[in-house]
Amino acid sequence: MPNAVLEAMAVGLPIITTRVGGLNDFFEDQKMGLFIETKSVESIVYKLEHLLKNKNIVNEISEYNRNFAEINFNSTKVTNNFLKI
């Protein structure tokens, strides 16, 4: 699980990432941010431009990510999940 993605979500940033690690298990493209194609400059440029031109989408993603991280990745919940394992 990429910690940088979780930290960015916790502060309400939209995410631009590739399909790596545990992200495939929970990350929702278009809702939490945007997936890009691996090693594709065109893909990242297109997705960045999309976010820069659509502030309302950025605001929606930011609010969703902040709430999602607070509910699913707070320290108490994560600790309890580890204890269950």
C-alpha cells in the first residue's frame, strides 16, 4: 500500500497514480483521483490538464478523499484490523 497516496488522501488531495500495490483493492478511478498509464507522459499530461481545467472535480475528489481516509485509515481502525489478523 503506497503510504504517499494515503497521506495525500488524508489531507484532501486528488490522486494521480498508476495501478500499483494495494491501490487496486480500494482506489476508485474518477472518484478518488485518476489512474494513469505506466510510463506514459501523454497520460499524465492529459490527466493533469483535466484536473487543472475542472476545479469542481478537484473539490469533489478532495472532499471525498478526506472523508474516506478519516473513516477507513484512522489509527484506531487500522490497529483493530491488524489485531484481527
